[in-house]
Amino acid sequence: MLGEIFRYLTTLAPERIRKFGYLKRLIALEARARRCEAYWVSHQRTCKNFITKAADLCPQQKMAVVLGSGLLMEVPLKALAEKFERVYLVDIFHMPQVRRTAKKHFNVKLLTGDITAVFQAIKDNRPPGGHTPAPPARIPHLKEADLIVSCNLLTQLAGPFNAYFEKTRGFSDLDADKLAYQIMEQHCKAIAEDATGLGVIITDVERFVMQDDKIVSRTDLLKAYKLPLTPTVMHNEEWDWMIAPHPEEHPSHDYVHTVQAKVYQRNVAPETVSAEDALAVDVVPPPPSLDEPMVDPVGSIVPRR
């Protein structure tokens, strides 16, 4: 803990990055990654392999964009730098060690900014919430990139804003869930529909609290949002990530996230959708209304794990 405090005090970062908690989250993530290294290595390796395989599907390899590059724990930077002419790492803030690593590759550039466009909406005095929806995502090189990767950030995008709006505007849990849904929807739409190159979304989708082999609780991290369908399923993957083994967050409970990785290819003939799947698509729930209580879509369903 003292090490994290020292790191926070000695890391140069803009005031906004401190105010909205981004620096604190990065330092905490860095410390947890060290403590849980043995439990995270499989997840990190799977992410890197998935992104590398997706890169090989690109018809041309001129530009790759990685959204949520973070601490580069899940990014196969060396492989991307070797395959593509240009690689852009995009995040709200790049830690010093990330900057040093990026400098080792002449064709890797860092881009800093808010890809949700919520900061700009706040600046324009039109913050989302109530009857004001979240703005469209603002993703650099969306129409130029041959590969654009959303790397384990989807469920994290709304958190800092919801925490801020709770303090400044009295946001309720329902307000927060609705904004999170809208931000995730805009982000995925940009990658799955608006991008011209190959899109990749890697995200945690469910959180399980486990005591030994027993499921104590289950949380839908996507707030009832459903990831866009992919043209094919042959490249999609799913795995479990032991994100917090006990006693990291609880003396006896382990925290496990289910991660999904999807590839959105262009100019690929879609697979035939069965009547059952088509029905499932039709009933994807809309974002929660401020006038309606949030319903847990998973209820008491207990998966076989």
C-alpha cells in the first residue's frame, strides 16, 4: 500500500487524470497484477494470442489501433509492430513504463484522449444522463485502421464518469447502469459497424463470486447489453479469468470473470442464423429506463462450470 501511495505521488499526470481516478486505478492494477501474476498469466497469454491471430486475418497490414492499451499486459506489442507499418496505442493516460516500451519500436505511437467523448460533452455543458444520451464514441483512425482492437476496457469506460456524476449530480444506481449501457453500446457500434477494417472486442462479460466450487453470486458486467453478432463464430473465443483469488478481495471467496473475444470481419458472408438464434436477437433488451427498475437478466441461473 505504501508503494502505491508513493507511486501515486511521484507519477506526473494531468489533474483530470487524478480527479477522475484514472491514475489511482492504473497503479492499483499494476500492484494487483504483480500479486496475482500466477493467476493472470493464462488470461494475458490468451488475449495476446487472440489479437495476433486476428491481425493475421487482415487483408492488409498498414495500420493497427489498440484501444485501452493500459499497461500492455494483454497487448502483443512486438508482434503488432512487426506485422503493421504503424501501430497506435490509445488510452486516457500512458504510464511512464508504457512510454519507455513504446519508444523501443519506431513505428509505435501513443495517442492520449477520451474515446467515449463524455469529457467533451461535459465541456459543452451537455453531460449525458437523464434524457441526454451518451455521445457517439470518438475513436481515432476508425475509418483508416486495418485492425482496431478494444482490449479489456468496455466494462471500465463508464466507471469514472458515474463516480463523478454520483457526487456532482446525485446519480442513482439506475442512472449509472443506463449510462454504462449507452457508452458500451456506442463503443461496440463503432468497432463492429462503423470501422472499415477488422474489429476485435475483448471484454469481461460476467463476474462470479466463488467459494471453492460453489457460486456465491453472479453479476452481468454488461448491464444487460449484448455484444453485436459477428458474421461468423469460427474466430470467437471465451475463457475464465481468475481476477481476484482469495484473499485478494475476500478472505475465502475467489472472483472469476468470464471473458469473450469477438472478431468483426468486413466483406465476409454471414453464417446462416437459426430460428432460435434469430429469436434471441429480437429480444435483446433495450437500455434501462429511468422509470423502470433494473432487472437482473441472469437471475438465479447457475451455470455448469
